Amino acid sequence: MSEAAIGVIGGSGLYELPGLTDVRWRRVRTPFGDPSDELCVGRMGRQQVVFLSRHGRGHRIRPTDLNYRANIWGLKSLGVEWVISISAVGSMKEEIRPLDLVIPDQFFDWTRRRVSSFFGDGIVGHVGMAEPVCPDLAAVLEKAARLTGATVHRGGTYICIEGPQFSTKAESRIYRSWGVDVIGMTNMPEVKLAREAELCYATVALATDYDVWHETHEAVSVEAVVRNLMQNVATAKEVLARAIPEIAPPRTCECPRLLANAIISNPKEIPLTTRRRLELIIGKYLPVERKGRRRA
């Protein structure tokens, strides 16, 4: 796909994106296995959009088992340049109430068993993570979110835990003492991989509960989460409908050039098989030489 596309990763409760036209479902193969589901390619107005259900339709895949590399690779392979993550979260701050929206600008990775990089097998890259969120995309999402009438919090830290269990009270209190704002289970290593793939990434976090730290609110439960989630998902769909038409090239942020100085391996020492496998990501910096066909 030569046209720049906008990717939407739908989290819990968001398994399809209404309003798309010219819809096609694409089964994408990647060097890292299969994405969570087929990717839905369509148009929203003039914009090309690619939607992926993070947990698969029917919510079949737990956070630890998500193939994050295949998901990000699959989106990029279909021309995606911007990734909007829709994610259900618990609030770790009194002022972030259930049903509020948060657009975090920082992440804290507290996961334990997830592959968090495309690099390896003879190539080393160190992408910068000081500012993990694309400020331009976050600004578009904030504006769209405020137009829905929802309470929106711009900035803050999303702590990503392994799950699938919710926190104990002791864990929740410790996380609060670290100063985090919301808690979830899926945005890491998603954001790290999006950075390595030079994609613009930002999250619309949907607060469903106060985790388990709040003494006067009911402890987090699946019933409470689902009840608020359905209302939040309706708001998220409205945010996307407002935001997507405002996203267009060219990208003037630093995201398209994140790997320019990140790869430190000697190109001569990188195995050819690795260069070919990662060509989608590193090809513009380390092109693979291809022998021309012999004429008869």
C-alpha cells in the first residue's frame, strides 16, 4: 500500500471500527508470526485506515500472549504511519475519575515475559524512549477528545503490568507511591516496537475504575470494568471519528527518523538473513543489495 494510513489498535470492548467504507480484511504474515487477527482496511472519508483488534475478535488473547511484534509489523506493512491505541485502564489518581479519558505521555514497563524489540540475531539498535509519545498525534487526539464533552487529562504516566490478574492492594499502593497516573496491561512493549518501526504512537486511555487502592469505591472487578467500558468505548469511537480526518502527511515530528542513529552494529557484520528479515524497518538505512537477473 503506497498511501499513508492511520492505524487503530482497539483494546477491550473495541473490536470493530464503525464508519469505515470500502472495507477489506487482510490476513498478514510477518517474520514474527501472525497478528492478533486479520487487519481491517478501509476508508474514513479521505483517510486510509487500518484497524486491528488487539485481543482478537471475541477477546481471545490475554495480554501476555499478544504477538506485539507481529501486530506492529503488520500495521507498518500495510502503510500505517500513525498508530492510535485505544486502551482500558484503571485510575491511580483521585482526580482521574472512571469514564475520564487520559492521553498519557510517559510509560513505565513493569512487564516480565514479553519480547520488546525487533532487534537481535546479529543486529543491535537502541531507539530513544525519553519521549515515547508523538506530540503531534497526541495533540490531535486531545482536541478530538475534548470536543466529545468528556473530561480529558493530557499527559501522565501509564504503568503496564503483566496481568492477567488485577493488582493486589499492596501493589496498587506501591504503584501510586511511584506517581503513576493510570494502570493497564497492553501498551508495553507496544509503544517500544512502534518507536522502533518509526511510527507515530499515542494512546487514548479509558478509565474504567480506581483499581483497588480507593477506600470508598468498589474494588476493581470484571463487572465494574465492563459496565464503564461500554460507555467509554462509545466515547472512543466519537474521538476516532473526529481525530482521523485531522491526521495527514507530511509528518514533521521526529518519529520518521528515530532509527537514523540508533543502529550501532557494523553493517558488514549483520547477517544477510537478518537484514532481509528486518528490511521493512531498517531498509532505508541498510538496504539489501539484490543481484540483477541474468539475461538469456
